[in-house]
Amino acid sequence: MPHGKALLSKFYKFAELDEFLESALKEAGYGGCELEKLPLGYRLNVFVVRPGLVIGRKGVGIRDLTDRLSQTFELENLSINVVEVTQPDLNPRTVAARIASMAERGMAFRRAANMAMAGIMRAGAMGCIITIRGKLRSERSHFERYVAGVVPLSGNTSKVMVNSAVTSVLLKMGLYGINVKIAYKDVLPPEFELKKQETEKEGQSPEQVKKVEEGAPA
């Protein structure tokens, strides 16, 4: 088991890597990453909305990114796997980045949040919470929260069903924080499942099944 300082260093290194990719792959719609330690090196899974922008023409982009990451973060024998985010409205990283981008273009936070929330619910989410903090209406900082559907906030259910992301955007009035939480419908299995008896599968009606169970002729 890794020592405490080594563990903190590992998490700090991953946070730096994630921040680097968020900045470098902003135009590609960065949606997160996973770093795996292999026997002979590392494998990095990068989730983006537009994989073509990362791979580049004839793979030039992906080779350049691999070299930069290998040198900057000392990742030997690094291989990068680019994965397309097929439902960006259900990825909190891409949703938060989209809200930040709309705010940079001058759109009001309330309108940007409502547009993002509508897209999340249309995509099939069980619920979502978007929280924006900063100088929204005056010189004093406060926050606004936008909620749709149902989002579990405590217990194991919230850990399993809810995914969240935080980003920031710097505007003329200062730094704003954007927190997006999305709850998914089909993550938890049903508590129980009704199964038909074998006799029903053979074509007998429920009344015939009951007679057979009571010993009466079907």
C-alpha cells in the first residue's frame, strides 16, 4: 500500500494532468480522463465530444499530445485511447464547460443554466442540479441554484447514481464557479423482479396455474 505522501503526490499528479487536458482539449469538448498503470507503461483514456480534433490529420495531433504528456508528467511508454462522448448532455464536465463558454460570450448565467438543464433532461437524466457562485447580481458574491427532476444527495444512492463536475470562468466581474450534478435513471438495479412460473411460459393462464397448485385438474 502506498505511503501517505506518495498517495497524495499521486492524486496531485492526476489533478494536474486532468487540468492540463481540460485546457488543451477545450475545443474538442473534454469530458474527463482515466489513467491506468500497465506492466510496461501507462494507458490514458481521454473522453471528448469531437475525437477528430484530438487525433488530428494522419494522427499528428495524438502523437503530439502523447509526447507532451510523456515529457511533462514523466509517463513512460504512454498510450492514449480517445473515446467519444456520445451523450454530451449527460456528461457533467461537458455541460459545465458549455455553460462557461456561453457566459464568456456574454450570455446571462440564468439563461445558460436553463438551456443546459433542459438539454440534460431531454437526454434522459433523472435529475440535475446546477449551482453558480460569484458576483451574479451585485458586487457581493452569492450563488444561484437551478434544479430539475430528482437528485439523491446522501447515502450510497447518491454515490452510485450521481456524477458531478466543477469548473470556473473568469469574467470582468471576477471568477465564477460552476457546479453540475447529474443523476442517472438506470444505474441502480431494481429491488426485485417478478418472474413468470414455468407453467405460464407453457401457455397456461393464471387460473389454470392456481388449479394445478390446489391439486384440481387443469
